[in-house]
Amino acid sequence: MRLRKLLKKYTRNTEGGFALFFAGALTMILVVVGAAYEYSGMNSAKVKLQNSLDTAALAAASIIRTDKKNAKNTAEKVLKVNIALIDGISLKGKTKVKVDNKTQEITVSAKVDYQTVFGGILGMNNVEITSSSTSGFAIETMNPFAVYLILDVSGSMSWLSSDGKVKIQSLKKAVDDMFYTLYSTSENPSLLTSTIRTGFASYNTSLGNVVNMNTGYSATTNDVHNLAAGGGTNSTPGFQYAYDQIKAEMASENKLGAYMVFMTDGDNNKPTWDVSTLALCEQAKLDNITIFTVAFEAPAKGKALLKACATDPSKSYNSANSTSLNMAFRDIGREISQSVVRIKR
């Protein structure tokens, strides 16, 4: 009651002092809120720039051994295309591409202008962001990398897909095929087997069966085969567990390549679970964890969640049946196999 009386007193005050005080306080609040917003936006832009540079460096590394003349042009073109897909940033100046034949590495560096929303208040309409990515084009060495799966085992996974297959059985086969593709398309399969770390977390309305991070992938695929469907849908516990596993591995292993594969055939039962899952997605992206997502005959809300969670649109898959689910997982395995040999940052 006392607070209400004070507010009435100040709002009825016609002397102007309160208006000046309020205007000053409001300006400070806007500056603080604007700064927080811009900081978040710049972090997000830097992550997207880094992902675009990684893609450009990988593209150049993939052809340099057979077409050295076009490696630099390839890097520049791929980066330009990817940057054009990102709102709020634009390339500034010339992209730098450096090839080091001694270390067998190619480095792509670029600057972008980030267009601020509130920065004009402080006289900063644009902020320059710089980053680079180094990719190796030798196959004698391979940085360690981790692939952690986040798998929906809710009740609808026991249903038949549109092409007449039990959905959870299709998922098990897709996981097998992803790892087989990853292995078979690698330029050094034996080295890959000793450097890969894998695991999975299943979820319905709570955390289900899990396999903690381990070397190789046989333990992961074997336990995926034992999954059973049931319950509702809450992706947050599964994603949280996966994120914790990846972060622990990153802390113990320098230069670890980190990948998540997040799959669902439905949508979360509560809107707040979408919010908490997306918050984890954003944090994972800031930690340079690459997120692939696969919506398996999912409704619009589930598709939207997974699209927003993916590192970029190219890493978000919509599977209309079991056959396309399998294709999506094979594509993911192929993309990981091409990148883990080379990205060094």
C-alpha cells in the first residue's frame, strides 16, 4: 500500500523534477538493455561467422590435393554464399586464404560488419568481427572428435511410419548406417576408429537410457538396439545430458571436434520445454559444438524447434518417412567424416 501511495504521489507531481529523473533513469535502462542485446547478438554472429569459415576451409581442403589452383577461389565463393544467408552481417574487405604446404594446412580469415540495433545510441552502427579457420589437407593425423546422439523414444516412436515401418526400428538402423557411413567414407578409417568418442542419451518426458562417452562406436550402436518406445516428450533432459557429456570431453581433450545429433518425431508437451531446450542449443553453439537435427515425421512445432536448434539450416533435416530418415543419418555421417580429418581452428 505504501509503495502504491508513493507511485501516485510521483505520477501526480507536476514540478518536473520527477520527469527529469525518470527520463535519465529510462535512458540508462535502455542503454543497459541495449548493450546486453548487442552482446548476445555479436556472440551469435561470431559463432555463425566461425561456422561459415569452417565450411569454407573444409571446401578448399577437400579439393586442394587434386585442384590446387581453384582451392582459394572455392574458399572465397563458399564463404560468400554462407555469409549471405546470415542476417545482420556482411563481409568487410577481402577474404584471406593462406596455404601452408609445409604443414599441409589452409587458413581462411575474414572480417564482417555486424549491424547493431541499439548501437546507434552510443554512436556504433557497426561492429567489426574477425575470425579464421584452419583446415588440414593431410590424412596422416586426425584430431579427436566426439559424436553424441540425442534420441526421442516417446510413445509415438512405436507407431508405423508413412512407409509402413516401426519408427524406433528405423531409428536403430539409421544410427547403424550413420556410423558405417562415417567410417567407410573416411580417408583414414583405422585412424578414425581410434579417435572417435561416441554416446547417446534417449528421452521421453524424462531422461531415458544413456551411454556415456566412450572410444569407438560399437558400444553406442549396441545399446541403441535395446531402446524401447513409451511416454511423452521433453527434449531438455536428453539435451542437457548430451551437452554435459560433450563439455566434459572437451575439457579433457584439447582441440576436440564436437558434434551432436538431435532427433525427434514429435514436439515437447509443454512450451517451457522448448524454451529450455533452445537455451541449451544456443549455449552449445557458443561452445563451438556442431548440432545436426533430424525431424522424423514431426509436426510443425517439432520441426520449428529442431530448425532453430541446428547450427545452420544445412544441418537441419526433415524426414517424411523411414527411408528419408536413413538418408539423413547417412548424410550426417558423411559430413562428419569429411570434416573431422581436417578442421583444426
